[in-house]
Amino acid sequence: MAKKVYWISGLDCANCAAKIERKINAMPEVEEAAITFATGQLHMKAHDPDALLPQVLEIARSIEPGVVIAPKSGERPHQGEHTHAHHESCACGHAHHDHCGCDHAEHDHCTCEHTYAGHEHTPSHHHARQKEAHDHGGDSLLPILAGAGLFLLGLFLEYIHQEIPARLSFVAGYLTLGLPVLADAVKNMGKGHVLDENFLMSIATLGAFAIGEFPEAVGVMLFYRVGEFFEHKAVERSRSQIMEAIDLRPEVVTLESGETIPAEQAKVGDLLRLLPGDRIPLDGIIRAGESRIDTAPITGEPVPVRVGPGEAVLSGCVNTSGRLTMEVTKILSESMVTRILDSVENAAASKPKIDRFITRFARVYTPVVVALALGVAVIPSLVTGNWNYWVYTALSFLVMSCPCALVLSVPLAFFSGIGKGSKQGILFKGGVSIEAMAQVKAVAMDKTGTVTQGSFDVQEVQGGDEVLALCASCEQASNHPIAVSIVQAAKTQGLLLERPESLEEIPGHGLRAEVGGKEVLCGNEALMERYGVAVSHFQPRQMGTWVLVAVDGKLSGAIRIADAVKPEAGQAITELKRMGVTTAMLTGDSAETAAAVSRNLGIEEVHAKLLPGEKLERLQDIRARYGQVMFVGDGINDAPVLAGADVGAAMGSGADAAIEAADVVYMTSSVEAIPESLRIARNTKTIAWQNVVFALIVKFAVMILGLLGFASMWMAVFADSGVAMLCVLNSIRLLYSK
């Protein structure tokens, strides 16, 4: 099975996208398909997805005539720009005036076969509202303003008792506003799509005309069009804001020679010029210059990092001070900025349970409300004889029967959560991951590289700088991690290192050397005992690896090497406890070291000296006692426990193995990302449910008020378009939360 991603544009509403997705999934050749309305993408899994595109396009256009499908290749189309407004288009994204360039006389359903045959033709712009621009005027206010003027003129003429001119003005206003809606309703009826928004709005407003409510019919259509306009603007703005926050890919790069070329043309080995303030366009290695790099866009780390020749840098970071020359090591499609964008876009296609529930609910909601409207129109009228009142009430029910507010706002809330996480250096693998994380009751963590730095550092020196300098002089020829850390500590303090006259390495014990005519021993207690150095009075006060230093047979001092606890780890653990989450440590390290670290941080449970399989057993025990559990590890050595956890999170800089193994990837190495990701997940789920509850409460409240005689069709339009717009705005507020 092959899985491919395509751009899909021209979708009029999220509910229509859900219908298209359902029909594509019903195709026997398709194993799985998902349309992401928020990003305008179609994910399809089949033996040969490209071969199915003509059928897929036919299905899509049977529901949305203006749909465009194109392979996802080359530059990402920009959001919200309309290059073919008022012109029919083919599947490869060409605007058509007289002909489409593929020699078809009829363009209405042109599929342009070269789109599917490997000729990768990507639209230069993304037309998320192309169909709206074509049929309803899209973001053109002209027909809305003209219709509003005719509506106000009709009200004035009615006020001065000019009934016939008033009615003519109302009819003209209605046709100006509603003709595209009526045309779509007729076209869709011919294709068997009766209960769509256009049909329901047409029936409601024409029904108002039939019972003599001329101002109401025009006013409701005007309110509907205005609501649609602002809803579409809100959706487009939210899309662009989310995508701009995560799409850090450059359009052009500047070569060292000064020539500017498109970013996708840059090759491995090219030398790029980076001036202060420039965003690093591609992954690479610094070849000349020194500067500080702001890594916050990728890792969320607020402190700039110093870089110089020979050091690797990631695309998306910002050069803050010096001029740099960088050698490209990865082309655009393989660089970090593209990997992050792809990860977020793929995550948006993963639908959580609440999204799937709302999609199923929407299929039932509309027929039920339409049936209820029919009952309200007929049954009370037969009893009371007041047909006008009950038909009017039933028409207001029809206006509210479109479930767009529900179908649009829930996935948009999860997409906002994914976008918010990416801004903090947290990559969620999908809405399912966010939904599962929102339910986490316990967090189990690995020690090394998660709550500790994952590298040896000198933590304490007994005996002063002389001891450190002597030991570093002996260790400078070794590449052992402990030796490297000692030498680094001495160089950091600016100590002068001597070259040993002789050097002997004693495996498992340490080193014996002659420095400045003195015999120097550096190693463990076994080395000291071997050479008769008394160490009985040495009592280590803290956990770690101790390197003892003796000069001419006498103990001169000791150096403690340890994997330092991350400075923010304690605050992060405290925050997890404040959120009601139980903390545990699962590590293969010694019991003494694990106990010391957990005691320092306040971690509640500690399980040490564990093999990967044993970690999974302990994790299952924690789940049995506390509920849903998340494991945070490095994503490479902890694959079994990452896979076995309800949520697996990889701590690191986005290594391929980590991204593959985990549900969530922390691009930053900060432990603070753990409570932050839980907070984002909980807020996302809360906002999604807020949208669902708010939309249903408003719709049902307006229905009840209508039955009691207090609601109007104006209020019904607010319960449809107005509520949808408010739910969209509520969804994207997550992006701006502190």
C-alpha cells in the first residue's frame, strides 16, 4: 500500500469535506482517506493512489463543483489567495478563460490527465475558498453591499406605504444576494444532494416569501451572506496564522557569492551567506564566522546559543549577531523546517475520537432537524389553523440544520493545539495524541537525557585548581567521557596544562603518569590501593563518579563527575504535581544514583537497574494503579516502553528514530516541555468541547424559543453562521494563550 498526500482546494465548508471523505473511504480500492479542511490536504492510502484521482475528483465535484486536486510537490501553495475567481478550473489548478491548455473543448469537468501521470503540477496558490469566490462572491463585498442597499430601500419604501415598489426592491435585493445560493441548490439537487446548506437556506427564504414575509426573507439571506463572509474570513485567517507559525521554510537563499537563488535549488555543499537577523534557511555546518543563534523557533529554548566553525545548525533558527558562512548539508525537502511542517500537516490528518463522533453526529443531526421542521410546520398548523406562524417557525429550524459549526470547529481546535505545540518546540503526532495526553494521570520518565543533562560534567573538586590541573594534564590524551569532562573543566577555568613525561593507562583503574618530575595517579580506589596510597580517610559526600588524585604516593584530592540534573527539572516536576499528575522514574542506572536524583527533584516513584523489557512491566503496574500513563524517554533505547505507553514522548532534538517511535516529540531538551504539552492538550480538548456544547446549546435554545414564539429566522441565522464564526475564533485563541 502507498500513502500519498494531495492539495485539495475549492472546498466550501467543513461538512462538505466530511461528505467527500466519507465517499472516498467507501471506494473498495481505498484503504484509508482523510481530508484535512484546516490545511487543505487529502491523505489517501491505496495500491496506486494516483490512478484513483480521476474517480476521487469526480466524487469531490459531485459535492463541490469547484474542487481542485493536485499532487503535493514543490512549493506549498499560499493560503487564501484566489487566482481563478469567477473561472472554472481543472484539477491541475489552471485558470480557464477560453481554454485550459489541455485541448478540451468543455472545461466544466476537465481533469487534465497530465496532473495524474507524474507531471507534478502544483498550483502556485492555495484556493481554500475558490468555490466560494466563484459561486457566492467569496471575499467580494460588492453583491452583499448591493443587496443590503436594496434591502434598506425596500424597508424605506414600505415605511412610506409604497407597497409594490417596496416588494420589487425586496425581490431585487433577494436575487442579488441569493441567486448564487439558489443556483447551487438546484445544481446539487440534480446530483442528489438535497439536505445541503444551499438547499435549506433557499427553502427557508423562499418559504418566507410564500407566507408574505418579504423583509424577513431578504434580511435573513443578507444576514446569512454576511455571516458566511465573516466565517470564511475567520477560517482563512486562522489557517494562515497557524501555518505561518510553523512554516519557516525560506523562499530564497543567498550564496556566499551574493547570488540569490530559490531555496529548493540549493544543493548539498553550497556555501550560504548569513547576515545578522537572517533566518537559517537550510540545515548546515558553519564554515566561517561566529555568532549567537536563537533556537527558539525550533526548540522553544529562549537563550541564544553561540556557534562557530565546524558546528552544526538547524534551519528555522535565527542568526542574531555575527556574519556567518554556512555549508548546506541537507536540501530543503530534508531540512528541519520541512520535517516540522510535514509532521504538523500529517498530525492534522489524524482525527481524534471527538472529531469522529462529531462527524457521525452531523450525519444524523441534519435529517432529524429537517424532520422536526416538517413536523412543526404541519402538526400544530392542523390543530390551530395558524399555518403562517408554524411554517415560519419550521423555516427557522431549516436555517439551523446545517452542522458546519460543529464539523469545522472541533478539528480546527485540535489543529490550533498542534500549531501551538510546534511554536513551543513540541511536535504532536496527531489529534489522537493530544486527546490521549489530555487524559494522562501519571508521567514516567527515563533519567539520563530526560531529567539530567545526559553528559558527564565536573561537579566538585576537592584540593583546588592544582588537583584539577594535574588530573587534566594526565587525562588530555584520553577520549573517555570522564577524561574529556575533566580536561574541559580545566580549560574553562583557564588552567595551564602540562605534557606528561610518561603515561600508563591501567584498564579498569585509571592512569599513572609523571608530570613535572612527580608521580601522579588518577583513578578509582582500586588504583590507589594497588600503589599503596591510603584512602581510608576519604568519604564521598555526594553521589557520582569520583576520580581520586595522588601525588608521590599521597592522596592530594578528588574530583566528582556526575550527570547534572537539568536546572528546570525541579520546577517541571512541581508543576506536574500541581496538575494532579503522578511522577515516576524508570531507569537502568544504579539504585543509589536514581534515589539521589529523585529525592532532589521530588519524584514520587523510583525504579532503578531496569532493562527495557522491565521498564514496560513497571509502566503497566503504574497504569494499573493510576490510570493513563505517559512515558518520556530518548525514543531510541526505550522503544518497547514508548510503544507500550498510552502516550510515548521522545526527549531530544528530533532524531529520526525518536520522531518515528513517539507520539509526541520534544524538540527542546527542557523538562518544562512535559507539563507544557499536558497543558496544551488539556486546553485543546476543553476548547473542542466548549465549541460542541456552545453550538448545540445555542441551536437547541433557538429551537425552543421558536416553539414558544420568541425566536425569529434572524436568530436562526446567528445560530448557524454566527455560532460557526464564534467557534472558529474560540478555537484559534489557543495560539495566543500565554
